[in-house]
Amino acid sequence: MTTLRILAPGLRSTIQDRGRLGHLRHGVPPSGPADALAFEAAQRLVGNDASEAAIEIVGLPFRCALDAPRLIAATGPGVRVRTRGTVAGATSVFARGGEEIAVEGSARFAYLAVSGGIAAPERLGSRSTYLPARIGPIPRPLAAGDELPIGPARCGADRAGSTITLRVPDGRIRVTSGPHAGRFRDAAAFLSGTYRVSERSDRMGTRLEGPRLGAAGGEILSVGVLAGAVQVPQGGDPIVLLADHQTTGGYPIVAVVVAADLGLVAQASPGEALSFYEVRVEDAVRALREERRRLDAIAL
């Protein structure tokens, strides 16, 4: 079996697939990629299904090598791949066996997909890593010397050079009204203000600093929560929940980030400015369909 050897793992890189579905009732978050659309773009470029596993890289640069030739692709804002030369991200590259593959740039989350996917064993029906509970085939950040099995190749060198243009971040994020928006006397401040991404942000959530919000009646009875929910704790600083979000919460939800824009929130760096504007649910569905059409257009 083909293997991928980690040479330099970045800061906190992990194996992720589409996510661990069906375990929310047991208190296990879905995990999966923080930027689901960038993750799926990398998978499509190498002929994989989105259910297969790839590497989510946190802390570039990242270096690895395959022991046999394979088609690879890396995605993420500003990412580039260096093998025999340097290629812009979101482009498939045919890597030779034994040569060093470097993923470089400044993306908060980058994704490296290999044709055939990472064939590590599943844990609770998924290959995704959830670090807080140490769940996953490698239940820790990847380390230099790790060797990952790769499944049978889906396509070869003739597909090198395929590319996709991902949406360029502009700091404006679409949301729908949250289930508890009526509890906020100052909900309009969330839509009219500008927020900065906090350094305390992680895969659980992007924490925002800016106009503080207050909800009438304080906390609520715990309810189920999903990625994209904008919770407002007692301090008034909103939190946009991401892939490693808790399964229930008692903080009121002022808005929900549309699925097509959630990766843009995850990718925002500490100190980066974000503003939010409300759209209808129909608009949110249309936006996601547009992104999926962009992915479907990848010619493989």
C-alpha cells in the first residue's frame, strides 16, 4: 500500500473527513474540516469523494513525501504547493514517489488531499480527529515520522493541472436570523457593527470582539447547536460555532452564518475585520447551491 510520510507537520495538523455524523445525541461533535468547501475542493481535484480523508493543516509550512507517485492538491486562501516547482493552490499536481511535497502560505486552515484518500481506520464511523476527546485514527496532532496509508488512486498524471477558483474573502459574511434574535434589544448592532477575530478562536468557534450584545432574560435552557450558530454568552462577545462545537448550549443564538460563508469565518485570522448582513433562508440555500455548482464544474 502507498504511504505518505510526514516530514514537518505544521503546528496542529490532523486527519479529517466529512465529519462524524450521528453521534450528537451522545455528546460527540461532528468534527470534520473547519472550511468544508475548501476541503471538498481539494478532494474533487484528485478524484476523491468528500467522504474520504485528507489532512487539515494548521500552521504552515507543512512537508511530506509519498513513496509512490500520486495526484495531490492543496487548498486554502493563498496556499501554494512546491514539489519540482511551485504551483498555486487549488490546482492538482502529480507528485513523484520520494520527492518532498511542501504546502506553504498563510492560510489559517489548509487542506492536502491525495488521490485515493487517507485509508486510516474509522473511529465511531469516521476518520476525523477530535482532539479534545482524543478520538480518531491518530487521536493527536500529526507528528514528523508519522506514516499514513493511502487508498487506491482514483486518477493519474493526465489530470494534473485541473484547477478551481474559490471565493475571495471580502470580510462580509451572510447570516440568517437566529432562533433567539427576538431576545436581543440590540440585535441590529450585530448587523451594523464591525467585529475583529479574537486570538482565542479555534476549531470550536471563532470568537468576535466588537459591539457587545445583551439578551433579555440571560441564558436559556440548553438546546442543540450546529456549526454556524452565533452564540452570545453573558460577556456579550459573539462566538461563531465551527466544526468542533459543543453539541448543546445555553447561550442565546442571535444569527446563523450561511453554510456557503462559514469557511470564510473559519479562515479569518486574529485581528481580521468581519461584518455581517442578513439574508433570507432561500438566499442561503441558493448561495450553497452556487458553491456546489462550482465544485461540480471541476473536470475530472
